Amino acid sequence: MRDDIKEYNAVENVAKKFVEAVKSGDSSIVKPYFYEKACFFGQLNEKEYQSGSIQAFYDTIDKFGAVGNDYIARIDIIALEKTIATVRVIEDNWHGYKFTDFLILNKINGEWKIVSKVYDTLC
């Protein structure tokens, strides 16, 4: 039995805030949707691995700033099971990069929060 459609909408709205923050270069838009101890891991340029506190993601978004009009993103909800969800965000033209992000969410105290971000890039 699948979850109610309102849960899918709530998860999608969190992912939309992620895209909005990345597009505008303003991490404050998405900070409330990340769990305070969230982490990230990813591969940049097929060779450089990055990991750590989500603060490094915030710093990168704020440092690089807004993207151009050629930036596009797609959100796919891969799975949603009661209190966990996996979302894929595909992005093209983020400052010359193509990103695939997987966001793992947990429903904590009734709110969907991103607890981890895993990504890969192409240049």
C-alpha cells in the first residue's frame, strides 16, 4: 500500500526548495529543510571526492551564487516508505556542471528533513 499523495507532495516540496536554493545561490532557502547533522558525499570531476558536514554544501552554494538562465533541474521521487524517502535531482548547467543528487529524507517530528546528500558530477 502506497503512502498518501500528500506525503509525496511534501517530499517534492522539500526537493523544490533544494533546487531553488541551488539556482539562486542562497543556502538559507534550503537550510530549514536539512537535518542539523546532515552530511554529504560526492565525486567532483570523476576524481575528487568530497564529504563532510552539510555546512560545506551551504558554503559552496553561497560562494558560487546564482546560476544563469540555462540552468535546468528535474526532480524524481524514487521511493517513499512511511518515514523515509529517496529523491533524485538532476541538474544541468550549474556553473558549467551537470549534477545528479540523491537526497535521503526522514520524517522527523512530523516534518520531512534531508539527512544526507550524495552526488556525482560531469563537467
